[in-house]
Amino acid sequence: MAQAARPANPFSVAGVAVDASAESAAAARPVAIADGQRRAFAQLMRRLTLPDDHGRLPRASEAILNDAVAGFGIDEERTSATRYIGKITVQFRADAIRRLLQEARIPYSETTSRPVLVVPVWQTAEGVRIWEAENPWREAWQRRPETDSLVPLSIAPAAAEGGPSLERLMSGSDDLRALMRRGNYDDVLVATATLQQADPGNMRIDIYLQHQGPADFLNNLDMLTVTGGTLEETLLTAALDLTRRIEVRWKYATVIDLEKQGQLSVMAGFGSLAEWTRLRAALAAVPIVRKVDVLQLSHRDAQLLLDFYGEPAQLGTALAQRDIVLTQRDGYWEMRGRK
């Protein structure tokens, strides 16, 4: 089981395809790069915002791109006499992007969740496939276009030695928890796709989702029914649809609404100076935390006053991604680094 990777920079857009023709490949290159940066900007805007706001997002003018683009890298490139083709990664300035969205008064999220393990279960009248190499549902997840999502989804690979049965997966068994520990995952999503109708040109697949772990935004996901022409098309549509639903849920849980500002008095516990230093660094890296005032400090705890955007539940979700646990006990708020 591969280890869960830490999330990528939410202000970087990778794998942007570019293609332009001109009198020479050298002349086509800047045209392709400029077009790629415009499309990367549009992709970034959609990544950070809610679907309801996509119709009023800022457009990529030359002035905006000059201010917002921090740089770009060439992932791959090919040329002919008059054509330039490649893929680029575009890095954007976080402060410039935040300013654009704040000026447009558009709520946004830049918090990336901890990685989630997805276990695709394929079920037909012939039986169940989970860990077998030939699992068309897993293949559909793996065919999704590569994107730097705010919710990194890792797909459980085939396993020659097998793994937990469907019954044990659904029951949250010790086998499942061991699988999560081996990959350093806190959350697993068991996605069971059941083939209900396999008529040529008229596929129907029902998909049920069961979540194990502390991420509340993954709880109670609705069943999904997908229809389509071929098995491959239908399964890919389902994987893409589920990916979008999961990310929208995450955005609603973490969106920064500048109209909502809160303040909490929190007792922060720690066991050493190094742990206190890590706690301060983690707080500084949480986007919705506006300001941290240290009111009192001792060798084992500190009384903090946190100014933040949103609600306490959103603050707790954002802090959890930095391994900080925020709890309320007897009317008082406490936080501590996760062990």
C-alpha cells in the first residue's frame, strides 16, 4: 500500500495542455504558453470556488495574468516546423488570487484535505471484485484526468495477496484499519458499484459509498445511479461525478466567507518547546486564521486568542488538516497537536 501523499500547492495548476501554430515553432511557443496560462487561471478559479459562483469569476485579462502568475514550468514539449505542443505547470501568487476573489466578494477555499483512500468494489451477478487486477471500476478511477484537487484521492491498488472482503470492509474491521495504517490514511471511502443492467448501449450502475474515518464531509454521501452506452464510459462518468461531489462537499465545509468573522479564546497544550513551535507554525499556515495573539504562555500550555473567518466547525476542520485537534469541553476551547 502506497503512503498517502501530502496535498499539492492549491495555487499551482499542473498538466495544462498547450498547442499553437505559427510561422515557426519558436513563434508558436509564447502563443501556446499564454493560452495555457489563461486556461490554468480559469481552472484555478473553479478549483477554489463553489459551483454556484462560477458564472461570476474574474476573467484572465493580460493585466490580471501579469499580476497573478508567479511562473511556469515545462512538463513536456514537442515541436514541428510550425507547431508547438506540450504540457505546462503554472504557479500563481496566492496573495494576488486571494485579492481578486475578495474584491469580487466571492467565497473561496484554499484548504486542502488530508488524502482519502478510495477502495473501488465492482459487483455483478458473477461475483465481487475488489483486489483483483481486472477490476473495471478501479480502472475507471485511474483513467480520470490528473488534477490538483483540494481533496487528494488515492485509489487502492490491486493486491496479489488479496485484502479485506466486502463484508469486512463494510463492517469497519481490524483488517480495514490495518490497511489505512499501512498507507497512513485517516479516511477510507468504500465505493461499491453494482451492475444492474448490461444491455448494449443502455448500461445502468448503482453506486453506494461508505466512509470510515474522522472527516465529517464524507459522511452520508447519497447513492448514485449512472446510465450510459458502454461500460467504460459509464464507469468513468460515475468516477468523475463522485470526485466532483466530494470536492464540492469539502468546499462547503472549508469555504472562506469574508462576511463571517469569528474569535475564539483557546487553551493550547503542548509537551515541549519543539511541539509549541510546530503548533505555532501550523496555525500560521491555516488560511482561515487571520490573527493569533498569545495572551499567556507557560512551559506546557498557552492561552491564545484566534481571529478567523467562518464558523468554529470550519476552523476545526481546517486545523485538523494540519494535525491540530480543536475541541470544546465544558464551554471552553482547547487545542493540541495530534499524536
